[in-house]
Amino acid sequence: MIYIYVGTETGTAEYVADELIDVLNEHDLAHQLVENDELPDVNNGDIWLFCTSTHGAGEVPNNLKPIYNMLLSKDSLEGLKHLVIGLGDSSYDTFCHAAKAIHTTLINKGSASVSEPILADAMSDELPEDLIIPQFNALISDLS
Ligand SMILES: Cc1cc2nc3c(=O)[nH]c(=O)nc-3n(C[C@H](O)[C@H](O)[C@H](O)COP(=O)(O)O)c2cc1C
């Protein structure tokens, strides 16, 4: 099962997550959007997919903070795989810090990353979904 977590302040990451879900549907990959502030139990082979922007001075968006704090307090996430997708703006020193912090936390708890985080820069001429979806598609065989 692929569990999807979205961190957003102004909706951009949520829009991108909807597009990621479209891709998962096209490939018949079972998934579930985590909409409450509870971490599901980890079953071997589960994948946690994070799609989050960064706000404040490199902070996790408010809606994702409870989940992030729960992640920090987890003892072990052995058996899990994860992929983190970050939206940010490279004019900040703290470019995509939320995504990077979540990725590092997951690694430190024993989760296996499907790849390095996919990061989209708002300074780019391209839309975040146009930067992210092709890279996500390239990883799809690792998500099944
Ligand atoms: C007040 C504010 C603070 C931000 N801080 C950061 C930051 O520290 N690092 C970063 O990479 N991007 C930062 N950004 C850029 C956002 O992450 C980026 O615009 C993102 O696409 C917003 O996605 P969202 O609508 O899902 O929240 C900031 C944007 C705003 C408006």
C-alpha cells in the first residue's frame, strides 16, 4: 500500500499530489491519502510518499507538523520504503528543507528510500508538476 502525505500552505503541493494520484491510478497502484494526524502501522513493503512544500524559515507546513513530530518520535521504520517530493524556492537559503528533513528522518529510522527526494524549484520557468511528474513516472516500477 502506498500512503500519501501532503504538506501545503497555499495548495500547490496538494495540486501536485492530485497529479501523483492520477499517475498511481493509471498504474493500478493501491494508495491511500492520509488525511488525519495518525501514522498508519508499518507493514512490510508499504511505501510512504510525501509531497510537501517548505514554509517559514525552512519549516514543515503547519498541516503536516503533527505527522512530522510523530515521525521524529518513532523508534523504527524498518520494512518501510519512502519517496519524498519537495516544492520550494531556491531564493531561500532553506531550499526544500522540509522535504529534506522528512527524507533524513525516514532514513535515520531505517526506511529505505526509493530515490533521493524529487525537488521542484519555484524559481524555475517550469510548473512544479512539469518538473515532478516525469521524474515520478521514471520511478513508477520501484513503487509496485
Ligand atoms: C512565507 C513563505 C515562506 C517560504 N519559505 C520557504 C523556504 O524556507 N524554503 C523553500 O524552499 N521555499 C519556501 N517558500 C516557497 C514555497 O515552498 C513554494 O512557493 C511552494 O511552491 C509553496 O507550496 P504550497 O502552496 O503547497 O505551500 C516559502 C514561501 C512563502 C510564501
